[in-house]
Amino acid sequence: MIETAVTIILLLLLGAVTIGIVRVRGLFAAVVLLGIYSLLMATLFIVLDAVDVAMTEAAVGAGVSTVFFLGALSLTDTVEASAKRPQIMPVVVALVTAGALLWGLSDLPEFGSPNQPIHSQGADYLARSIPETGIANVVSAVLASYRSFDTLGETTVVFTAGIGILALLRRRRGEGKS
Amino acid sequence: MIAHFSQIATVFLMVAGLYVVIARGNLIKKLIGLSLFQTSVYLLYILPGKVLGGTAPILDAGYSVYANPLPHVLILTAIVVGIATLALGLTLVVRIKEAYGTIEEDEIFAKDGPRAKVDPKVSKASVSPLNKTGRGGKSA
């Protein structure tokens, strides 16, 4: 049960950091808190046995995206304007969405149970990986062999985003930092 | 309750991100909220793949129970796409800051809102602040 306990503790820490992000007014503080959030999330992914995702989240979520945010902050403002009036609509929208999501989640199988349909239905990559591809890391086998068109599509998206960023920043004289 | 705690906590993280996106007028804060939302969706996908007592999906003779690898693959792709869209969004914010001198939504609407209301056909009205700063048009 140590896994469940660590999961719950990490989720509580994530909740605390999230409350901090929502309440804080300084953008610099919010960006640093977002980095902490991503690092906690990466730790949680390790507990959930998603080691490849954890490494990517730590490198991309906590590393690169924090650098991007800090770069954007250095080119814009670091202080958020204070709220003029208390808004009721966003709270209502958030609560309605939360209610709908909780209603939808109430049917889901118990966390960590081996009897979930996800483990019995669909392609059994765990059994096919070694005979068909010879790769012991099943995530790599699925990513590069069985679903490599996904990765091609992902590369296309990243390429398109890169072109978009270049097109937007090319109008600036001076450095092309994003 | 305790069995579904992780899913309930994920919904809380998600809704907090959604609230930040809607309620805050600062464009960078909106993108921070979007990142919160995005990361909690990753968690929602990874949660059902876990088997208590299992190990990471790297095959070895010493283990027999593994987590499901398919959600991991999908989320690896999603993380990379997420950083690409985030970078594009931040670039747009930097451009808006150059053109309007602010990244607060209210102030941006105040700067080009009235003209847009007077004559919605004049779509160039929203472009004119670019030219005012001398940075619109052709690149140097």
C-alpha cells in the first residue's frame, strides 16, 4: 500500500502548489511554481510506473517550458494587474465542469486494480514486443514501431509550430529569442 | 472514496487550470493555466495504466506484472505537442506586447475595442496598432 500512500501525498502536494499558482499575483512566482508542479508530476509518474513519461515531463515540462516562460517574461511584464472586481462566471463554469467530470469519472474502475478493462482489451503489446520487435522497453517499441505514424504527426506539429514562431519573430529587429 | 481519490484530485487540478484560463486577464497567466490543465490531462491518462504491485513496462524475466504501455506512448506524444503549442502561444504574447504595449486582456480590448464596435467591416482597425509602433509591414 506504500504506492497508494505516496500517490496520495504527491497529489496533495500538487493540490497545494496549484492553489499557490491560482492565488499568486507575481508572474515570476507563478512560473517557478509551475516548474515545481511539473517536477512533482514527474515524480508522480515514476510512482505510477510511467518512467519514460516522467523523464520527458521533467525535461520538457519542468525544464524547457520554464525556460520559455522566463524568456517570455523577460520580454514582457512580470507583474499581473490586480483584479478589478470579483468575477462569478469563471467560478460557475469551473464548478459545472468539475461536476460533469466527477459524474463521468464515478463509473471508472478502481485505481491500480489489475481487473481494469484497459489491461485486458486492445493489442497486447507486452506479449508482442519481444517476438515481433526484439525491444525490451515496450514504450519504445510501441512508439517507434507500432505507432510510428503518431510520431510522424507529432514531428509535423512541432515543425509547423517552429515555422509559426519564426514567422512571428522575424518581424522583430534584434535577437530572435522566444 | 480512497480508491477514487486520485481521480478526484486530478479533476481538481484540471478545474483549477480551467479557472485560471477563464478568470485571469493576463495572457501569460492564461498560458500558465493552460499548462496546468494540460499536465493534469496527462495524469488522467497515466492513472488507469498503473497496476498496484507492478513495475515499469520494461520486460525482464524477474517481473510478471507491468503497467500498460499504451497511455505512456500517447502522453509522450502529447507532451511534445504541448510544448510546441506553448512556445507558439508565448511568441504570440511577445508580439502582442510589442504591438499593444500590454499583455492584460482588458487593456488590449480597450485599445482596439471601440473602433471595432463602430464599424466591424474595417478589419484593418485591429492591425493599425502594429503600424503605429513602426514594426508592422515588412521586416527590416
